[in-house]
Amino acid sequence: MTLYISDLDGTLLDYRARLKSRSERMLNRFINKGVLFSYATARRFQTAGQIMQNVNMNIPVITMNGIILVDPKTGNRLSTEHIPKHSIEAAKQFIIANNETPIVYAHNNGKERVSFLENSHKAILSFNDTRKDDPYRYACNCYRELFEGEICYITFLNPESDIMALDSVFSNANGFNAVTYKDTYEPFYRFYETWSANSSKATSALKLKELVGADRLICFGDNINDMEMFRAADECYAVDNAVDELKAIATGIIPSNEAMGVLTFIEDRESEKFYYIPPVSGFRNETLTNMKNSGGIGTLNEKSIHAALKAHYSSEIDREAKIGSYYADAVTENGICEIQTTSWDKLNKKLECFLNACHVTVVYPFEKKVRTAKSTRNNKSLTKFMFELYRIRGFLTDKNLTVCIAMLEIRKIGSVKEPIALLEEIYLHQPDDYRIFLPDNLPEVFTLKEFNQLCKNCDGSILLEILTYMGIVRKCGKRSNAFLYEVT
């Protein structure tokens, strides 16, 4: 069994320090299917837990660079490593002598406390201003107050002292672990963080591996404070936006935090365990005449098309079946088949149920050629299909889902539509399959307006939303007030 542990900021979270809704859905899907997933962060559980509140975390998480292991359901500390008292004395002397004003994390009478001096340096005050709602923050008027309680972590932000001077005090020999790095979101901030030498992301990751009974540890990160964890892992992957030092020791490089590299990696790695991909049936080019005996032809509007396709994708013995609380159009040896022309938003609850049972193919009947008594018209616009696709976007990366566009030739007599032939099938199994919708002659970098102008068969804005969601396209900057995009 593999345990996956990811850093948060710059690795799992986006550039705004948020977990995308798509990421939440993917993580919940993985966890519900038995994947062991946790995170290791420099954050306290209070802030990390708020970010991850919509994820059903079910194993302990690693906070404050490894010194605290937390039960994510209750918020209770499972283990805490405080800095030895003799080490704190050396730290006090240095801090006072050099007029440093760090943030000190401690437990005072069993309660968490985040202390800072009222007359702290500008960077610390600015940092604290963004966290005014934190009930654990405590403003001190002297150094004595700053060092009350059992101290577990000390953070310097843009310290007055140079790094060599800090390293000479906060060394392993003096009982400390320490790391310095530029802030992920504000590069003009430099953090210098120190905690007990007895703990790190690496030691806590190995402890968690043993606790959950995993036989393999795979870690993901982006910054210097992930290096020890990388060295302890069986495999370690740096996101594309990671610092060079981390990339140099990584097993491999995966797509960036914005491209959801961690989750796509896990999905690919676990796909054989959870997913079955049926073979693509391919181009049929056959008439549907034999389906007239299915009982569907002759009913009104889409009902005849629905019945004909249902008969086409299944046999007499595997029609409607109840899966959980819902009825599937057909259950075959290749899984569930759903025929759906409109209202795909109603599919969301069905898919939550069906995808946990087996592979699901959603078939969209597209009236490519429509014959009437007077004329024949060809339909090229896929805009309606794209709007329906967008409604189930949360499931599009699930490898248990296939979307099939069934290109039909239709005979229309009054309000009755009769399917004549299945002209072509377009199967969408995985994100790369969606590249077929990219317009021709697309420049290397483009705006939404430019993309729209090149889209001939559908509304470019909704298509761009889907392609961005699937990781085929990503934002890469701005031109005046317009976002710039590029194909990944």
C-alpha cells in the first residue's frame, strides 16, 4: 500500500493559496476509493484545516514542518515535539542581543499560543495584520512574555541578522532544525524557521507511514523545507514550479501546482487499481434500420433517438438496471451506458453513485445531418454539447468515465425525429482526448477574444473553460486587461 504525502503551499494549492474545487472533488474520490493521502505543511492546523475543510481527510496530517501530527477530523494533536529548554535559553540570548522580533509558537497551560512583540519589525507586523482574526495570536510587550510556555517553533521574517549568524545558533548541535526560504506568495519576504532537531517533515512522514501500515512512501513538494522529506521517501516528485535545489534530488518533475500535477500523478498511478477502460468501438458507419424493432422508433422527438441508441449500445438482456438509488439506461459487460441529450446537470448525482460501481459511458446524440421533406442541413455547432459537458466537469478527469458523441443522421417529419444512421463516434476517455477541440492555427499565446475568433464549431468561451479545467490550456499572464493562455 502506498502513502502519498504532499506539501500544501506551492505544491497542492494554487497561486492564491487555495485548493481548487476540482482538486477537492478528486481528492475525495481518491480517499473514498481507499487511497492513503495526507499533507505535510509549515502551516499550523488551524489555517491548513480551513483550506482543506472540504476534503474528507481520514488519516493524520503533518503540520508546522513536522513537529505536530494532527487528527484532521477532531483537530486534536496526536504528537508534539517541543524545543528543549536548554536550546530555548541559547535562542533567547541571541534574539535579545540582536534585537530580533520573531513569532513564537508555544503551548501555554495546554493551550496554543502564537506570540509576537507589539513593537515587532515591520515585516512581522504586516504579516500579523493579515491574520487579525486568529484567536491564538497574542501581542507581548516584552521578551519575557514572548517566551512563556512550552515553545515548539520560532519564525523570523526578514531577520535583522544574516543567515550565517542565525545558522550558528540554530544548529543541529544546539538542538535545532532550521530552514530558510523565500515566501511562496510574497517573494520579498524571507522566512527563517526553526524547531526541535528531533522532528521534521521526514521523521513525521516515516512515523505516519508506519502508523497507517503503508509499505511505500511517495512525497511531493516545491521548496527547501521539503528536502528532508524527499530524502526519506521511496519516490519524490517536485512540481514544475519548484526551486532548483529540490528538483535536483527529485525522482522526477511533474506539472505545476496550477496544473494540478500532484493529483494527476496520483490518478495515473492508481488508475489500474480503480478503473477499467473499455476498448474504443470506433467508427461504425452502419444504418440503424434494424433498431426500428426496438420499440423506440415512432415516439416523439428525442425519445426515438434515445431508444435507438439504447438498443444499439446494449442487448435485450441488459437494458435498464437499478444501481444504488438510480436507474441506468443500460448495464453491459463494459459497464453502465447513459444516453443523455440535455440536462446533464441531473447526471451529477447519478455519476457519484455509478462511478463507484463500474465504468460509465455517457452518450450524447448529436444530430449532425438532418433530413426533411424539402432539404438536408448539416449541423456543425457543438456549443450545446459543450454546455452540457461543463455541467459534469467535476467528473471529466475520472478515468472511470467515458463521454461519447454519437454523430447521427436524422430524418425529421413534423415533430417526429427518426434516426437513420450512426455516422461517427467521438470517444473522450482522458484529458488529452479533448485536444481535438483545439481550433486550427492557434498562436502560441492567445487571449479569449483571439480563441473565440478561431472557434468555428462552438462558443469559444465555454470551450476554453473546459480545456482550462482539463489542463489542456492554462493561464500564462496578461495583456492589458485580458488574460493570456497557452496550450500545455
